[in-house]
Amino acid sequence: MRRLKQQVTILLLALALLAAGAQNILPPSDLALAAPARQSRDALSARDRVEIFEEVWQTINEKYYNASFNGVDWRGVRDKYRALVDQARSDADFYVVLKQMVGELRDAHTRFHTPEQRRERERRQAVSVGVSLFDVEGKTVVVGVDPDSEASRAGVQLGMIVLTIDGKPVAERLAEAGARVAGTSSDRAVRLRIYRMIIDGEPGTPQRLGLERADGSALDVLLTRRIVSDTAAVTSRRLPSGLGYIKLTLWKAPIRKEFRRALEHLRDVPGLVLDIRGNPGGEADEVVKIASFFFDDHVPFGKFSKRSGRAIYLRTDDHERIYAGPLSILVNEGSGSGSELFAGVMQENGRAVVVGRQSCGCVLGISEFKRVKGGGELAVSEYGYLSPRENSFEGTGVTPDKTVELTISDLQARRDTTLDEAERLLKTKSDSRASSYTSLFQRASIPPTQLVDRSYSAYDRGCGNPVPNSHQRSW
């Protein structure tokens, strides 16, 4: 048996799912239309492109966790895209070909980054106009606004309906993005990429949004895309109800230290809400370390397995428990990878009730970003995951115990009904007898005594944010 810390840091990070992995994807027929002005900056020769193409294909061929390549004819994929390499008129066109080829696997973690995307990842930066958009009740709606942004100062508010983007009807922009998006792990992941793509662009460039306020009046704003930080953060507070609340934006070391401090300040609350909505994942070891704060003994959190059969087993540390009370975990479509692993296994153990919306369904493991000539990089899913109850969560996601849908009226009123529901459940049961506690978490397959023991005493690791960026509030 191999423990994670002794072997390799597994990354379960679906950040590129929302940003880099979805950027500037064009269909093969449009390759000739890519900006000729960028050709002067091209650094790759035709021979370089062929070498990189072969390296990317071969690396996936040798390392991909699934020997059947998710049912894809991987050799046939090589033949299909090799012809397009010769047609590429620029490095930008060539990178499109690589992204499309890798996208054939429909895997949010296996992805190719352009040199600029690699630099943004290494700097822990992202590009944002200060708002996040998503589909709510069949409309494109503002679901996140950075409070310290040009968008906020211009009067953009949650719940505003987007009518146009850069003068085009939003339906037209969505159709264009839908035709360009590369394959990924689930329908939810596709939607996240599409809604990221329609506002994506280079830093310093403008974007005009035509919006409709709650009263039906129009608001037209011109925003500038800016570089923003994409680092892990913890926020915490005591809610008016007396319950505790912690929000975690990314499972990135050493965030567990900040999480520990927040949890220690809330260790006396009768119930705790952990908000990982919009948290796209991070590092496996960090997930396990934070999970250890909720158990007193070693608890299994599943395993990662390579194609060769070699497995890395995950479990919490013992004697690290800080909080033993009732726990509710909030998730949504943007909860990816490590967040899904954490929520899913906590749910399986009966340690937490999960509230919100179906998570991304993007749970695989990578061990490194491989640099290639020209400055780009490749990430390959080398590890498949299975939970202690043999759930992979890849493609399916975590199903909440209590589903709470997002509505335009709630956004406009700034009502967080997911948080409200989690509070209601915790307040109702925080001082109840063990039988009531069992009913709350509805782990029907676990005997009541076993559930209470696990919940209070005793044992993983681990999709831009679609719905908001890490510095925005998630709904």
C-alpha cells in the first residue's frame, strides 16, 4: 500500500476547465481565419510543430489512465489531426489543433496549455472582466460580481440578464462558443466552458455587455479585461443563527493552515457550513489534510490507480480532529475535482450532508504539467479515482442530499437559498438525538450507531470558475 505523501503529489485541478482549457478553440474549418497579425510572433517552425504534435500524442498514448481511451480510437485521432498540423498557418492555429485533439478524450484534466496559459497558471493568475455568467432559468445571467471591480462600480449586479455581448445577441455568442468548445468530462463542464468563453479574452481588451435590470430597464457597460489573482483563500464567520461558516476557494498548499485557524475559532458552534461552491479542485494532499480535521482516526478516502494497476491509497491522519459536530457542505456545478472527492467521500461516510447542485463530474488525477518546445505544456490524467464505495464521480459528479436550484429572483434579492437550506437542516438537528441526526444525513445503508461513531470520532485527497471567480461570492 502506498500513501500519497510518500509517492507523488496528485493534482486534481480543473481550473483550465473554465479558462485556459477553453480559450480560443476554433473548428478546423476556421483555421485559415486565425489572426495573421500574430504570425510575426510565431516561434515554431513547421518541423517543431510536427515534433510537438507527436510528443503530445505519444505522451497521452503511454500515460493515459484508461487503456481504452474512454472508447476513443486514439490512433485514429492521431491520423485525423496530423493532417491539420500541416494546414496550421500560425502557432495559434497549431495550438488549436492540439487542444481539439486532446479534447477528443472528453476529460477536463487532460489538456494542453499555450505558453501564455502556462505563464498565467504559474503566476496563479486569471483574466476577468469582474463578472461571471451562467445559465439560470434558461437565460444568461450575472451570477458573480467582483466587489472591487470596474463592473461593480459601473452598477452591474447579481441577477441581471445579459442580452448582448460586444453588440451581438447573447444567443449568437453562445452558439459560436458551443461550436468551438473542446470535449470535456460532463455536460455541466461543457456549459461552464461555454459561459467562460463568451467573456474570455486578452488582458487589457474591452468588452461591452448589454444588460437588463430587475425592473426591466437597460444597462450598457464597457469593461476592461484585467489580470486577477487566482490563489487559494479561506473566509469564515459566525452566522446570525449561531452556526459557523467557512468558504474555501482552492485546495492549494499551504491553505490547510489557514483553514485550521478558521476551524479552531469555530470549534464550539453547534453546526458548521463548509462552502466549496465554485472551488475547482487543487492538490490531493491538501484535501486529505483538511478532511483529517473532521475525524479522529484513520478514515479511507479511496484510491488513485494508474493504467499499470499501481494504486495510491488515501486516508486521513489520526488524532487531527478539530470539529466533531454536524457538517453541511455546499456544492454547485463549479465544484470540481478535489472538491468533489472531498464532498463525495464525506457524504459516503455519513460525516456531512451535501446541499446545492450537482457538481462538475471532473475527478481524475495528474502528477505533473509537462513542458514542451515553444513554452506550452501538457497535463495528462494518469490516475483514475475510486471512492471507498467505488464511485468515481468522473462524468457523474456528486449528487446533493438536498438539491437547491438557482433562480433569478433569488440572485436579484441576494438570497442565498442554498446556505439557508443548509442552516435550516443543521439548526433543526444540531441538538437532536442520534436517531434524528441519522435521519438528517439520510445514510440509510449505514446503521445508526455506526453513523454516529463515524460522525463524531473517526478517516482522499484530490470546475474557472463558472459561477464566480474565487474572489466573488458563489451561489
